[in-house]
Amino acid sequence: MHHWDEVLPGRILRVFHEDIVEDLQGSVRRMLGFCGLEFEPACVDFHKTTRAVSTANRNRFAGTSVATDCFNGGTTGPDAPLRYRDP
């Protein structure tokens, strides 16, 4: 990230999974504010939608995060196999 901070100063917002888990609404407000958008309650009530939603969940578990201990078996990176371990 150091490279991008130098090349695009102030244009990249760092978002950490742990922060979202601890404070969803605060994190969403921060991301929206960074993009110049207003907060809407639907942003944090996404689980109440009745429409089909498709996500790329694999990326959520790559790298270091609170999920690393339960998934990936300690192996990290985009090509790491996903293995579930009971915590």
C-alpha cells in the first residue's frame, strides 16, 4: 500500500475487516463519506433485501484478518485453498 499512498496521496481509503465487524455503521459512513455519498439505512440493512445477491466471498478470506484463524489453515494469499477449522 505504500506505493499507492505515494502515487495517489489521499485517494485510497484503507478499510479493515476488523473495523467493519466492530462498527458496521461507522465503517459504512466512513466509506460513503470518502466517496462523497450520503448514508442511507439500507447500506447497513443489506441482509433484509429480498433480491438475489452475488458476492465474491473468496477474497474476503485472503490475507490477514479475523477470519484467518478459522479459514485457510494459516495459509494466506489469493490462491490459498480455503479450509474451515472449528475455532
